[in-house]
Amino acid sequence: MKTAERPAAAPRVRPVPAPSPAGDRRRRRLADHLRAYGFLAGGLVCFALFSWYPAIRAVVIAFQEYTPGSEAEWVGTANFTRVLDDPEFGAAWRNTLTFTLLALLIGFAIPFVLALVLNELRHAKAFFRVVVYLPVMIPPVVSALLWKWFYDPGAGLANEALRLLHLPTSNWTNGADTALVSLVIVATWANMGGTVLIYLAALQSIPGELYEAAELDGATLLQRVRHVTIPQTRFVIWMLMLLQIIATMQVFTEPFVITGGGPENSTVTVLYLIYKYAFLYNDFGGACALSVMLLALLGLFSAVYLRLTRSGEEAA
């Protein structure tokens, strides 16, 4: 007689411990950090390839005799000496500094005045802000080409308007005395939109009680601007002035597209001279030597900008 088989015992299942909240937080934090570092790595790679490496390479080539496709040869400071002896060197720096000074006189006051006007408007504020900012959205080369037609001494709109008003016409960019000023007007029109909006944001952050107190004291509009508006926006004014100096000393598009550096080298700027050394003279050593000089000067202004920025943050 067969004995009944005993059923096999069910396997024992060990209970799975519940995950701890601290472990979950650590894993989430690690995943967040990995994603953040991944995005940061992409930006660092782009900066390294397209900004840092070209800058370091330019400093190296400044001390070499280099032509693409040939082996570089170290020449020490010969490139700097040759660039300093170039008659165009002095003209380029003189034109660049003059352009920067004119841009500060013309292009620094106009955005501030426009911001004051926009801040006082009661209707159609959004429309006028778009109108002021619209030139910034136009590609720089397109803007320069439009102004080149505008300045045409023959059929240009500028001289046509002067003829209608029975006023004397001008050579504009074809005259050595007026070409640089004409380019400053182009650069001011094309770039002032962002500056106006920054000024407008600074003006709207001023407490209204200050203006009310000034009005009760009998202050006029100019007195309110002088004693309330300018002191309250002093930090922003300094920041934008330094940024404008750094930007205008790198002017290139307007001389390149509109005047080609002429007439009589009156609009040759430092950046345009760098372009001529590299792509017209095939002298990359001289171009990099001039670039290093410009880099040193802009680095000085950038250091002042960072210093003022930190001082403003500490004061706030």
C-alpha cells in the first residue's frame, strides 16, 4: 500500500524592506546633480571650443610667424613691433577712441532721455517700447545696408529730406569729416533699444514717494531728474556706460559694410584693422598681436565693471 505524499512546503518569502526617505532624497539629489552637470558640461565644451581655445591660440600666434597651411615659427615680439610701426595703427586707435567718445556723447544720453519719456507716458506704453526695441531685432548687416542707402549722397533719403526742407545736403559717409559721426548715429539707432528698456526698468523701481516729496518741495522736472532720478539710477548708469565702452571699442560691422574703412582711413577701427591684417594681408601674426593689445585694454574695462558690480551687490 502506497503512502500519501506530503505536499511540498511553500518557499519562505523574505519581506522587502521599505525604502528609507533619506535614501530616496539622496538618490533624487544625485540625479538632479548629474542632470545639472550634464547641461553645464555642454556649455563648457562650447565655450572651450569656440571662445577659450581661440583666445589662447591667438595669444600664441601673436608671437609666431604663422600662415594657414604652413608651419609656425617663433619670432618673439616682432609682430608687435611691426604693428606698432604701421601708419594705420595710430589711425585705427584714434578712430576707435573717437567713435567711443562720440558714442558716449550721442548714444548714452539719448536712451536715457527716451526712457524718461516712456516712463511718463500714460497710454500706448507697450507700443512705443516695441517701436524703440525694434531696431535691435534687425540683423546688424541688414541695418547697415539700410543706412548705407539712407546716406547715399545722390538719391539717399537723408539728402532728399534736406532738399525738401531747402537745407544744404551732406556727403555723410563719403566725407572724411562726417563719416565717423554718421556711423555713430547708425550704431546708436541699432543698439539703443536694450539700453532704453534697462533704464526704464531702473526708473520704475524708484519709489514714487521720492517724486511726491520733491513735488511738494516745489521741484521742477529738471530738478527732479537731477536730484532724484540720476542718484537713484547711478549704479545702472555706470554699468551701462562701461558696457557701452567695451562694445563700441569693438565696432566692426558699420565700417566694414558702409564705408570699408574710408574715406582716407577715417573710419578704420581696431577691429577692422585686425580683419585687414588677417584676411587682406594674410598676416595672422600681426592680426593676433593687435588682438592681444585690444584684449588687454578691454580686460581692464571688464575688471572695472566687475569691481563696480561687486560693490553694488555689497551695497544692496
